[in-house]
Amino acid sequence: MSEAKIKVGIIGAGSMGTLFGYHLAKTGDVTILESNPAVSEAIRRKGLCVNDGKPVKVTVARSARELYASNVLFLFVKAVDTLRALRPFAGELNPSTPVVSLQNGIGNEDAIRTALGGAVPVILGITTESSTTLGPGRVSSSEQGATIIGSSTASPTTSRTVADVLVHSGLQASIVYDIRPHLWGKLVANASINALSALLDCPAGAIPKEPNAAHLAEALADEAAAVAAALKINLPYSNPWHYVMQVIVMGADTKSSMAFDLETGHPSEIDYINGAIVAFGRRTNVPTPYNEAMVRLIKAREALLAQTRDA
């Protein structure tokens, strides 16, 4: 008798939700909840596809109710959408079901607990998996990355279960005792790249090639690293700018997700990235003028674009 497949719930069928859903469906019973009806319908008809490979069929939920029985719930929405996405699960999700966030920025754990309660087992992580949307449920993905997860509240057994789910699906995954250095390590890179890519409307690879942009990006990274140091968080690298350059090389031809947010009118994650650095800088008395400028510029750009759309 075959062993029952683990029930995997995925909220958000963007590029990363599609990529992870595609892999997780190889060994798990995957159900995806997506707020865009056109995307949901396309996935329902054609499944998920990576690099023009054979499509993988998954269940497309019509409501949050269909994910209540999930054994593990992956969250692949923007940080600004976390509360909205999880509110329908309050009081309905099994209390032992871990919620896994590989989202950008700082503050996602607080949002998850606000939506679901303080007892929910939250697994946080970062991933170097990358994908670019080609169409609904279709993405391209380059070299295989790796995912690092950790938790301050979930049991070691729960963390190991989530890592095993990822590994069994063909993804690389590991567990760390303290995930904060890795979250802040990723935050430094996002703060350095995302807003600049959005404001300059350019791929990441263009930033270090233009002296003014490169100077700004390095200053943003240095400020973020200084705040991390003040918080006594040891980043997983010694030179922030060298690490940012490595990240840029990996995604040189792609614009940041924040650039697409500006294009589509979706609220950006600026408050969870550069805004988080500014907030923690104030708490620790570390000046963050460059990051504050990015926050103000993005918010101004969002406001101006909204006025244009409403005209």
C-alpha cells in the first residue's frame, strides 16, 4: 500500500509560488490558492511548468477553505499582502501546521502571528532559487539554488519535516539554529538592489555598471550592515558589497520585483525592506539617510503613478 502524500498548501502563484509548487507536486499533494482569477484558471487548465518542461497538474483552490487541511502551508505573497492572505485561515488551520515564509523583508513573522495567533509554528527562510514569469503558471529558472530555513518557535522536528519536504521534491534545503543572520543578509542585498532597480527601471546588472547607481547601492548596503551590527546580528559574510555583487550577478538580467510593483500598481514592499532598516536604525541610533531617501522616493513614485492611473 503506497504511503499517503503530504498535503502541501501554497498561497500565491507568482514566480516563486509556481517554481516551488512545480517541484513540491512531484512528491506532495499540492493545492494552490491564487487571488488572480485569470492566473487560477490558466493553472487549472494547464498546470505548472518550468523551463518548458512537462507541465505538472496541481489542485487550484477556489477558496481558502480548501487549504485548511494542509500539513504544511507555504506563503508566497508579497509581505504587504500577508495579513490579507492569512486572515481567512484564522481559527481554521490545524494548530500544528507550520506556515513557511520565504518572503522578502523583515516583519513577516509578526504579520503571520497577528493573522493566525502566537502559537502558530512559523518557519522563516531565504532561498537563492530564482524564477522569471513567462505566463500564468509558467516560469523560467536558471541554476538550482538553495533554501535555508529556521525557527525560533517551531520544534526541531517540525523544521526537519519542512526541510525533508523540500529535499524530497528535488530542492536543496538546510536548517540553521538562528535564521536571523540569513534574513538580514538577504535584507542587505534587497535594500541595496530592489528600490534602485525600480526607480531606475533597469535590471540589477546595470546598477554596478553606472558609477552613481553603484555608489548609492554600496551606501545602502553599508547602512543596512551597520544596523545589523548594532542589533548584534552577525551577517553570514564579511563584506556586504561583495555579497551584493554576487546577488547581482545571479540576477543580472532581471528587474527587481519592486520594479514590477511600480509597473502594475501593486503596493511595494519598501516598508519591509528599506523601511525596516530605517526603523531599526532609529531604535539603535544608527543613521540611515540613504535608506530613508529610498523609502521617500519609492512612496513618491507610487503616489505619482497612482495619480496618473486615476486621471
